[in-house]
Amino acid sequence: MSEGLREKHKRRTRRRIADVATGLFLERGFDRVTVAEVAEAAEVSVNTVYNYFPAKEDLVLPPDQASPHRLADIVRERPPGRSAALAVLDRLREEVERRDRSLGLTEGFGPFFAMMRAAPTLLARLEELGHRMNDELAAVLAEETGAAPEDPLPRVVAAQISGYHSLIFGEIGRRVTAGEHPDAIAKAVTELLDAIEEMLGAPMLDYAVREGPPSPPLPATRGSAPGPRSPSAGRA
């Protein structure tokens, strides 16, 4: 079904508000821009901004892109024959290979990332997001493996997966801040993913394997495979 005029207008309004807000945040800093100023620059009311973005932080970390369900969803969607740990590694490889915007592998992401790091409320949102992601993943692992409530394994495995997931994002952020090109970052992150997989032992790699006939083998190249809104994420 084609997009109706009302839906198209709402999508364009949301995109305009987000783009205007991003420009102001990059120019002056997240904490030095008010929602009222965003509304004025986007030529909408303050209430309209809040209708699309219930919290100021959502303008940078929209829930549909920086989702606490990310890791749990990846594990739920894994094909037969893949474990939880490998499913997350697979997804990260895919996102790195296609230079996914959610990873920050786009030109011009450095200033955007620096803006986020300079805002305590955004850092707090990211920390909370990480905790929620870990908790939801642990719950899915416990459900799928039939673990008893007192069994620590789902929480241990979830913490390990969340840890290397955070490590990848941290490595990208560090290299983006240093001004490295997205292609160079992607190469380095792919090597890091290789190292992570090599260091994971059988207990992790074989935990919570999805039952059923295994999927076809992955391509020979190992580089094939929540976050933030990139400066151009809303543009068509």
C-alpha cells in the first residue's frame, strides 16, 4: 500500500525536526539548545516536537534506532544451527560490511559522536540502554534454554555478548573521533570481530544454538555480516 498524504506529511515533519535539531546540536552543543529553539528553527510548535520526540534525548537517540530490544531481537531472529553469540557476531559483521549508519560508519559522524560524548544526559541514556539491552537478552536466553530462575548462565552469557557488542561500538567511536575514514574503521573492526570469535570458547559458541537444520555456510570472507541517529540518517 502506498504512503498516504497524512503519513508522508508526518514523516517529512519528523525528518525536518530531527535534521534541524541535529544542526543546532552540532553547532552549539546538545545541552545549549532548548526544545523551544528547535521548534522555532523547524517552524513548528513545541508540542509538535514533543509529539514526535517525547524526550529531548530522542532527537539524537530515537527509540526506533537506539532500541533496548536490539540484542534480544538478533538472538530471536537467528537461523537454525546458530548460537546466540554467533548470531550477534554475524549481525555486526553484516552491519560493518554495509557501513550501516547505526554504527556510525559514515562520513561526517565524528562531530556528531563528539557532540554525544560531551552531553552527560546522552551518555546516561546510552548507559541505561546498555543495561536494558543486557537484561532483555538474558531473559530471552533463559526462556529459550529453559534455564531455572537461579541458573546464572543466561546472565553470564548475556554479559559476555553485551560486552563485546559494546567493545565494537567503543572501538568505532574511538576511531571516528580520531578522524579515521569509514573504510579503515570497517577493516579494523572486522579484525576485532575476528579476534573476538577466536577467543570465545566452545561453551559460549555452543550456548543456545537454534534447533533445526543448519543454514548454508557463511561466505568465505569473514567481513561479511541498539544506536544513534547519524547526521544524515533522516535524509532521503
